[in-house]
Amino acid sequence: MTLKHRLLHFVLLFLIGSHSSLFAQKKNDRFQGQLTYRITICDTSLRKLIPANYMIVVTDDTLLRIENNTERFGRQTVIKHMSLNKSYLLIETPTQKYAVQTNHNTEKKDSSAYQFKKKWGKVKICGLKANRLLVSHPEFPEELPFFYFKNLSPKYLNAFENFPGLPAIYYVASPDGIFLYELIDIKRDTPNHDLFGIPSDYKKVSFDDFLKEILEEQGNQGEIENEK
């Protein structure tokens, strides 16, 4: 798989795992605070190669900040305005810091790939009652159990815009395998507004321009290595 394709797969996975949807809100859906998810790959034989990491979602119910960290791509942060449905993906490379702009109004949604059926059964997750779903996906070997909070909107996550609430335990299919996302902490508070700003030392670029610069950076690095 080429670098361009790997970057495309990564960005799609990150957006699916962490961005918002267009699901209609109810009055009791408003949430301000922080959600922390633990992410593990389901294939136990790969866990040494792909260790667990964490996704942190911070929101004031209008703006959204999602932080993720992987060994392959390092730390990534998404800053999103939910009403405008636009965001920046913050990525650092050895030579530059980028704010990659995305307009979600022009994206093709992946939500149709996840089909669900409501099932009997509830569990408590972070002190809240969560309802059960059975979810199918073309890349799932079988239907998998999801759990969701029916009184919280799924708009703080993506790919699940047709779901009846915010997923607390869910699975995401990716080129590397199937990943389990588990909510391990929920805090209600008013976040610092500065968390939703784009740092001044980040270069704002489109996704296409970002790919061009990354490929050029990789090419220049290869030339340097060949000269040694």
C-alpha cells in the first residue's frame, strides 16, 4: 500500500472514529465536558504490534476537540465546528505542523455500512445505563454488540448518524483490522475555550496540498538517505 493510500485510510479511520454526525438532537442531549475512550485491536495476535491507545473527546456542545495518539502517526487532534460541519485535523511531521482542513458537507458518509438492530439488555458504563444493539458491517465476521446512551446525541461521534444515541462501546472496521472503542471516563464541565483554537504555528492546508507536501517530504528524505 502506497504512502498516499495509507494516509487516506488513516484519515478516513480517524474521521469515522471520532467526528460528529447529523442526528437530530433532543432537549436532553446537550453535553459539555470530556469523554475518554480506550481503543484496542480485536485481533489479540496484533496487540503487541498495535498497542492500546486512547481517544479524548472534549466539547462545549458547539465546538469539538478530539485527541488521538498512534505509534504510526503520532498525536493527531481534530478541532471541529459542529454547526458549520467543518474541521481541522492537526498533524505534526518532523519538519512541519499542519492544520488539514475538511468540509464534511461534501464528504460521503460511511454510516450506511453500519446496520443495527435494537436488542434487549442494559449495562452500566461510567455510571450510566447503556442500551444494547447488534451491529453488522461488511468487514465484521459476525454481528457485534454495541452499547449506547439513548439520552445523549451521537453527534459527538461519526459513522453512526442513524444510531439512536451516543455509542459507549462500539467497533470500527479499518484496513489494519477491527478496533474496539470503550468509554472509560465521562466528565461534565465547561471546557476552556482555548482548547478549540488552531495554534498559530500550524500551517493551514487542504487535504490534497497536505498529501503533496508529505510526498515531497518523503521524496526529499529519500534523496538525503541515498547521498549518505
